[in-house]
Amino acid sequence: MSKPKLQKYTFGGEQTDVLHLICHLTNSGTGELYVYVDADVDLEWGYNETFEKTLDEPAKQNIRRVANEIALLEPTAHNWPDDLKLAAKRLLGEAVVSACEGDAVGSAEATAQARRFIKAKSKQVSRFWTLRACLCTGGFVALAGLVLLFVKSLIQECLGELPLLLAMCFCAGCVGAVLFVVLKFGKQPNVDSTAERHLHYLEGVARIVGGGIAGTLVGGMVKLGLILPIFEQTRTENLAMCAAAMIAGASERLAAGIITKVENNEMNKKEEGE
């Protein structure tokens, strides 16, 4: 959705850049009322003294109530993309117009619609932020893994085979974590964009890096023969390391289960020995 062009309007004798005009009433008898979204996608509204005199006390109380609800809802959409932010501000602006016109029922309905819209879109924006961070991090790590494959002979000569295998396990774990996020992301509960965007990015990066660490840990266990020792006999140990690392990165529960299983096996062996 392309951002609308700015237009010039005059409110209270001052010219202002307007992104979207919601309402502008001018009458010599009833005064002036204006509600609009400005160039920064912020909701602005006001009226002159003549219009204020036409408002009775219930209408003023309703306007204050709507203003308080808007102040509560607006921060949620602060970091949203401009198109979604504009849609939310337009709904809130309609609530202001209804309140200023003395329509308490209409303002309450408009506020409720805005609240439902912001709640639904807040989850979508949160998912988009976290998913973008995960995909970018996973893509960067996958590219690094391809580079490692191209220069693996040089790394083996300088550092040996084990560091290369552990690095590949880290990359495989990160890729597995990305797959987990993509396949399971729709089931994540209680996510919204109330938190800042950079916190969502940090969480997305942490998820992928955590998957890489889990993949490295499980890959090292395969190398040591603690899990899946049969692959060492069939000379497919390296493939088993990467496969186990990807699975570990795809599920934190699975990684924890493998570690717990190894610990339990060792305890059972000690008990049998005793």
C-alpha cells in the first residue's frame, strides 16, 4: 500500500500538512472542528471556542473518555508500518468525530472497532518482526555454512576436522531453528507488538543462535559417541552430526530430551556397575 500524498489544509488559521483528512467542519454559528492524520502519521484533532460552547457536559465527558482510550491504544501502533498505522489512526479519528458530534453510541462503537483492529494487527506485526529477524539471521548463517563448505580443505589444514564439523553443526542447528519458527510460529500464544521492535529482533536472533548452540552441543555428543553410536560404525558420523544438530535446533524440547537421556543412561550404568 503506497503512502498517500500530503495535502495542505488550514486549521485555526494555520496551514498544516495533512496525510489523511478525517473531518473538517467549519460554520460561523457552530464553530470549527478538525480531525486529521498528520505527516508523521499521528492523530491530531481540535476545535475552537465557538464549537466548544455547543458541547454540553455529557458530550465533554464522552470526549474526555474517548481521548483517554485513544491515549491508551495509540502507543501500540507507534512502530507499525505506515499503512497499518494509518488505518488504526483513521478508526480512532472516527471515534473522535462521533464524540465531538455528541454521538456517544457511535463513539463507543468506533472505539471498540479500533480496539479489535489494533489487537488483531498487533499480533500480526509482532509475528512479522520476529519472523523477519529469524529469517535474516538464518539466511546469514546458512550463507556462512556454504562458505565453510567451499573452504573446508583450508580450515581442515589450519584447525583440523573437529572445529569444521562443530561449525557445520552450529549452522545446521540455526537452519533447524528457522524451520521450527516457520512451521510452528502460528501456534505461539500471547504475542503482540506492545514491546519495541528491536526487542522482537533481539528475540528472533536469540532463537536462531540458541538453536545453533543446541545443534553444536548435540553434534558434539554424536562425535563423542554418546548418542547414535551406530553411525560411527557405518562411517556416516559426519552426516549424523549435522542431522542431529538440525533436529536439535528445530526443537529446544528435543535437545533437552537428548541431554537428559544421556545423563539418565550414565546414571543407570553407574547403578548397574555398583
